Amino acid sequence: MYTELLAEEGMMMEDFSGSTGKEFNTSGVYRNMVVKPLEFDCQVLRYSNEMEKLLETDLDRVTGRSFKPTNEGQRTALHLTFSLPKSCYATMLLREISRGRIE
């Protein structure tokens, strides 16, 4: 398949190898298997109404609106803040956190 596509463009696989193809070669980079999140913080929030505002927004800060969470109620939310290096995915971190206990 690749050979046919290259031929349509007047190229061959050999054009990408050796010293003549160096401009097309890219070196691979290994990713760490485990990465510790930076600046990790976790806060448990309590609330009762699912429409209740739990956190101060950027708009609140810019407009000077005061925000006071009640932090009371039968429902629980988890507020996470963290940063990850390039090529790391927050969804993977959240998946690991939400899995439950590992025994």
C-alpha cells in the first residue's frame, strides 16, 4: 500500500533511508511508564444541590464577585489541581484515581 502511494508521488521507500533520507527520519522518544503529577492538591467539598456552585471561577475573580462555598450537605465532590509534563494525559490520572482500592 505504501509503495503504491509513494509511486504515485514519484517516490520510493529507499528515499527515506540512509543519508539521503535523514531529513525525513525522526527519532522516537520513550515515555515514562509512571509520572508523578506536579503541584498535586486535593480538596473534598460537601454540597447538597447538584446545581450549586462549588468553586470560584476566573470570572468571579475578574469581576470581584465574592464567593463563599457552603461546604455542607450530603453530597461529596473531589477537587483536584495538578500539572503534568508534555505527553502525559490527565484522563489517565483521573482513571487511576477513580478505580478504587488496589489490594
